[in-house]
Amino acid sequence: MGTRRVLVTGCSSGIGLAVAARLAKDELRRFKVVATMRDLKKRGPLEKAAGDSLNKTLEIKELDACCEASIKECVNSLPNRRVDILVSNAGVGMIGPLECQSIPAMKELFDTNFFGLVRLVKEVLPDMKQRQSGHIVVMSSVMGIQGLLFNDVYSASKFAVEGFCESLAVQALKFNIKTTLVEPGPVITEFERKVYEDAEMMDLSETDEETAKIFREVYLPYSKKVFTSLGQTTEEVAEQTLKVITAKDPPLRHQTNRLYTPVTALKHADPTGRLPLDTFYKMIFKHDNVLNATLGVLRMLQRKTGKK
């Protein structure tokens, strides 16, 4: 197989930047990376990360996943419109009590997280079908498998992504097109830091006092503990994404963080949904000491895994 062209979205920072840079620096030079972002003024960090690969195995282009014309213009600028691998990564976050979120903000999130993916796939899928080859790689989340406290809308958008890809994957396979959902758990990025920074300053006047207290005094400290114990770097997620892309038979789903697997496994263990619901409720509201001990053990395992 020759050099494959990879179109990556959301490359100005975070996972998208790390994936684009990692693929461009592939030791076997298997990829020609088209790293895209909505605002080219933010290309500096990517250029720095790309290093010597810039304008050799990596080129930077403008693409706004919320604009069909922008996507078409970008794809049209590629030789023969060829995209061998699409890595759909652009996304936004939202946490907090539901009553404090506006419907326009929710729609905006879905426009990026879900409809952004749909627009991209609509543009590249017909050409992939015609060529009878391609790989659609979608940056999803464990929250597309298991909803978490105060992540209602973000989780809903990832559930939509998972359902869309799972359904499309069957048809795509008929045309020899592979589909993979990459599902990170907590990832330490500027994206996450900004989401939590905004959450700490959030106006909670639209919700009741008890819910506001749970969000500030239970959820935010709990999340920080989880990130400290289980958080991956963007480079780790990029490495996992490379493995998926180069796999002979890529999986439909790939969780990047093995330590998070027991959390999602709870859902499959009980079809009624009671087990994960009861477990999360008790961990968060009743057994803080158990949670702390569990995270301590996982932190130790994370360090051991990292040394291997």
C-alpha cells in the first residue's frame, strides 16, 4: 500500500494536533497529512509540533466543520479529491446543571460535535464508495457509551455520534470502507482545562441550591480526582489512533484507556441499566473513601503501565 492521504479536523490544539503531528512523523512515511482548522491564525502550535514534517508530509488547510461550503472547498483542493482516511476530531464541551444551559448553546454543541461529523462524511463518503476503499475514524468518547453526571448534553452528542457510525458502518463495509470510533476517557488538554475553568465561574442561579452545591462541592472535585488518576496525554491518544489506522482489520470501537474499561463494562454487564446507575450513584454520593481508594490503585496501575 502506498502513501495514504489523511484529512484530520480540529488540529489547532489538543488531540487533533497530536494525531496530525504523529501521523506526519510516521517513521515509515505512510501518510500525507492534511491538517485542518477553522481559524488559520491558530496554526502556530501545530507548525511547531510538526517540525521538519511541515510542508513535506503535513500541510495545513482551513476547514470549518460547521460549514458545508468550507468542507467542500477543502476537499476540492486535494488532488482527485482523494481522502483515504478521515479523522473527524473537531468538538466542543459542555458541563453543568441542565437548567443552566441554554437551548442555543446546546444546538451549537450538536452542530459541531454531531452535524460537523455528518457534513464531513457526506462529503467524502461518495468518493470512498467509488474507489471501494477508505477509513472513517471518529474521535468519540467513553461518554458516548456511558453517560456521566452533569455531562448530559455533551454525552448526548457523543451517543448520537456512536449511533450514526454504528449504523453507517454496516453500509460502508459493503464498499470496503472501514469505520472506527476512538473512545478516549479523560484527556489532559487545553480544551478540558477551559471547560472546567468556565464551569467554576458558571452562573448557577437557574438551578436549585442543592444541585448547585452538588455541582460545585461534589462533581468538580470528583472530576479533578478522575483526571489526575486516569487522564491520558494527547500523545497517548494519538499513538492509539495510529494503531487503529494501521491495523489490518480495524475495530469498530477502540477505547484508548484500559483503566477506564471497567466503567464502560458495567453497562454491558446489566441490560436493565441498574448496575451502572447504582454504582455511579454510590461512588459519587455515598462512598467517597471507596472512590479515593479506587482512584489511588488506578493511579498506581497507570504509572506501572507507563513504565512498560
